[in-house]
Amino acid sequence: MKQPLTAAARASRERRRFILLMLAPAAVLMIGLTLLPFLVSLGLSFTNYALDTPDRLDFIALGNYLRLFSDPDFWSALKVTLVFTVAAVAIQLVLGVGIAALLHHETRGVPVLRLVYLLPMAITPVAAVFTFRMMFSPSLGVFNYLMVLLGLPPQDWLGSPGMALGSLIFVDCWQWTPFILLIAAGGLAAMDDEPLEAAQMDGAGPFAIFFHHRLPMLFPYLAVAMVFRAIDAFKTFDIIFVLTGGGPGIATRTLNLLAFKQGIQFLAMGYAGAIAIVMLIATLVLSQVFLRRAQLFQPKAAL
């Protein structure tokens, strides 16, 4: 015979039911917008499904993946993706930490500068990208106008294979350096000042204090910021699609853009699904390796 529940047990059960009920809409939304598309893409990656021949659907096992790893376009897109990701995140990390350190102390004009540096995150991305497209124009753009004023030859910023990828990295850094800045500023604000004051009393200069004390204490914050930014940069699509479309040639064609072209332009949904799954696996593996190396989730030893 079951024992009657106590008032505390009934309250706990009701609380669990309430939490599950509140989480149910978000869970349904996540399943509908994330899990189901992933499962469909995973299933299509093992078939030869194409939109121009919808009646033909054959299971080809790992055929798309074997084709992928022997496709020179895939390796070219992977190289462009890695160069874009590493360069953009590294520049944003240096700029974000540097600006956060300069703006850490409350002096006259610092609140205004903080607002100015955060503006890129507040501007609508599509509007910002189209503005940069006009600024990069070879004939009417402001960048070439400034080059001429400085006595330098104008450049074809988006039409030259040597300049296009650098221009995209510049736009991404302009847009997302404030993200690193925010996290670094939060880490500096939460930092314990006692070790820094002790180092200062021992005669350490500002540069030594920053590089030997502040920066190591800031590392957990920066590691989290790097993971978020690396994942986002690895799958960047909007600025590349609007500014260069992957050109000139294949100079700026990343894995995300390659999957888009295969699936939407060439209608090869199975092959595009394989590219997307490989991107997902690469992102998960690299992020896990970095987090393990950074030891962010290692339990601290008991004192």
C-alpha cells in the first residue's frame, strides 16, 4: 500500500510539473527548428536526393562523404573557412582586449567611447553589410577616396582575389570586436584587485601587471568568447554572400557558401547535407578540443 505523500513531497512534484510545463513550448520549438532539420539533413546526406529529380531517392551510404573528401572544391572551401576564422578571431581578440583595457578606468570621455565601440553590434547586420558594399565600390567608395587622398593607388577591394578575403575579415572584425570587448570588460570589472595591488607594490609596471597578472586572470572569459566567436565565424554566411558571393572565382567561398550553392543552385540536397554534417562535426570536435585544453570545466582541487 502506497504511503500518502507529505505536503513537502506534493509541493516538490507540483514544482517539477510547473517547470516542465513552462519549458515545454521552448522544447517543442527547439525540436521543430533544430532537431528535425538536423535529422532530415543527416538522412539526406546518405542519399543522392536532388530537387531536379525528386522521384529518384537512392540510399548511397557514405557515397556523398567519399565524394566530399575527394572534391578539390571542398578542400579549397575548408582552407578559406579556416583562414577567415583564425584571422578574424585573432584580430578581434587582440583589439577587444586592448580596447577593454584602455577603457577600464573611469576617466572623462570613456562612457562616450564605450557607446561608440558598441555601435556595430546595435546596427542591423544587413544594413551594415550593404553600407560596406558601397564603401568598397572601386569608383564611388569612400575607401578608395581615402586611398587617393593619401597618395596611394585605388584598390578593387572585393574584386581582387588578394584583397577580397581581407576585406571580409575587416568587416567581420568591425562587427564583432565589440562582443570580445564586452566580455573582456566584464572580466576586468569582476577581477580581484588585491594581487594587482601587491604586484604594483613590488615594483611591477603597468605592462608587466597586465601581461603577467590581468591577462592570465582574464583567460577563462576570453576562452569562452573565443569559442563563441570561432563557431560563429566558421559558419559565417551573410557578409560573404552579400559582399562577394564567394568570388572572385572561389577566393572567398567558404564551406557554408559551398553547401548553399550545392543545395540551392545545383539542387544536390544530399551532397549539401553531407557538407553541413561535416561542418557540424568539425565545429563540435574543435570546440571540445579547445575547451579541454583550456581546462574550463575541470573541477578545482579541494583546499
